[in-house]
Amino acid sequence: MANLKKIKTRINSIISTQKITRAMKMVASAKVKKFENKVKASRPFTYELEKVFYRLLHSIPEVEAAETHFKEPINNYPVLLQEREIKTVGMLIITSNKGLSGAFNANLVRYTLKTIKEYHDQNKKCELFIIGQKGFNALKRAADEYDFKITQTYLNFSENPTSSQARLAASDMARAFINGNIDSMEIITTRFRNMMSYSVEKWDILPLDEIEEDYTKEEFSDMEIEPNISAMLSEIVPLFISSIIFQAMLESIASELASRMTAMSAACNNAEEMIQKLTVDYNKARQAMITQEITEIVGGSTAINK
């Protein structure tokens, strides 16, 4: 009887868990389609902005440092666009605030630590800017072992990324770049492929190593810039950096939701299999108990009749 009660309790517990995982799957399924549309809608804008930015740099004279006063560090394009030796790498790591999304955060953390190790082998230091509680928790534990610094964290960003959030992260990285704390800007994020897959990638932002060959000078040879090149660059450079970060955040959210939907679907299937197996075990144990009771009754009846 005790064994039957134990099995029944476990079945009820798994059924309750299955209800939760099924609900989380349904929520993730509803959200992932919305963010898939957002990702696909924003990709053309980000691509075209990057293309125009590179073509524009190819069409203007070499940018030199100026004594112009800028409102924010991210507007200081002469310093942001200058070439420099990379001694310290600034990395923006985009993870999630919630778990139960399969190996999503683990893959990002693993890729980050692998990248940090590769930079250490090149005698380069790393400073991290981390979006997401899960990434911060995991990387904080590994900071001493892998010898890197966590410069800034963003643990209160909403599940629905905004351009202002991307601008905040871009401004913090630009400030560190201009102050000389970091010599490059990179993003480690996930690229959304489809409902079933994503890939962990590293996106380079600064410094600008090469201008694409097809971004020709002739395309902008007759372009007139108002009021001047300086005013234009002080606006387009922040937009360029922020838009890449915003795109990375959108890709990350879509990948996280897809990973959670897949993980919760697998959890529901596993729960169903466990319930079926435990139900069979319960029925077998119940049948054995009934058989034993019948045997005891027949044995007792036979002993009385004798």
C-alpha cells in the first residue's frame, strides 16, 4: 500500500510539472513568432545602415581628431573611428534573465570563455559588459579562473528590447573606448535561424578594419552633406553602433524563446513518457497487491474448511 501511494504521489507531481512546462511552451510559442517578425523586419535596416556607413567612410577624407566638444562620448567619432593597437577587448555578452531555455545560456557562456582564453593566448585582456542575469551569474563565478573584468552589467533590461536600452549599452562601451579602458568593441550573441535552431556568434563593431570592396567612392562622389561632415558623423556613428547592438538583442531574444519552446516541448514529452511508465508500474503493483490479497483469502478459507 505504501508503494502504491508513493507511485501515485510521483505521478501527480509529474502531471503538475507537465502543466507548467506546457504553459511555458505555449507562451514561448506565442512570443517567438512575434520576435521572429521583428528580427526579420529589422535586418534589412541594419544591413542598409551598415552599408551606407561604410560607403560614406570610403567617400570622405580620412577622419582626423578634432577639438570639437561632443555632448556624449558616443558622439566623439574621431576617437571611435581611429585605428589603435588592441590590448584590451571590450565584449558585450547578451544572455537572458530567465532559465528553462535549454542550453541557450550555457552555450553563450561556453563560447565567451573560449573566446577569452583565445585572447589571453594573444596577450590581450578582456573587459565584459553583460546583459542578462544568467550570464552574469555564470561569468562572475569564472572571472578569477579566466582572469577577466566585468565592467558593466544590465540586469534590468525588459524582455522586449528597445533602442534606448541598446543606446545605453553603446554609450557605456563608447565611454570605455574613448577613455582607453578598451581598444575594441565586440558582441557575443546568438543569430536566430528558425524555430528550431540558432548559432552563437561574435560580431565585431570597432575598430573598423576594412572597408568592403563594393562600397565604392563613386557612389557618393556627388553627395552633398549638410551642415557638414562633422555634424553628420557625430550622429551616424552612434546610430551605427546602437543599431548593431539593438539587432543583436533582438536576435538573442528570438533565439532564447525558440530554445525555451524546444526545451519545454521536450520536457512535456519526457513527462508524458514518465507518466505512462509510472502508470504501468502502478497498475502492476496494484494487480500484485490484489492477487496477494486473493491468495491470502483463499488460503485462509481453505484452512478453515479443513
